[in-house]
Amino acid sequence: MKALEFSTTVKNNQIQIPKKIQSQFNPTLEKKIKVIVLMNETDNNDDFNYKQVAKTHFLNGYADADDVYDTIDNE
């Protein structure tokens, strides 16, 4: 497999391929390609969603008997 790397934008759920990269494709042939998308973490809220899910699962395992640890005095 040949790798081509470029930065671009997604517009209307379509990846814009720069013209200099388009020249790497033969327009008369249909070619299957593999696409890997890397996005800046600030562009999505996956980290927030992950934290919310982790918090929910953690608190689901919290029993009333566990509250004894919330009142331990530091002597």
C-alpha cells in the first residue's frame, strides 16, 4: 500500500482531497482506498463523553456501605 498524507477539511460530511493529491489517482480507474481520519481532540467531545461514562459506571458500583470511607478523620 502507498501512503499519502495531507491536511484538509470536512465539508458536508465529505473529505476534501487537495488537487495535488488528486493527481495521484487515475481518473479512468476505480480504486479502493483505506482512509484513516485523525482529528484534533478539541474538535470533538469524546473525552468529555468518556469521562461521563466512566463516572457513571464508577458510581454504579458505589454502595451505601462505602460511605464509611467518606468520614475518615485524619489524626
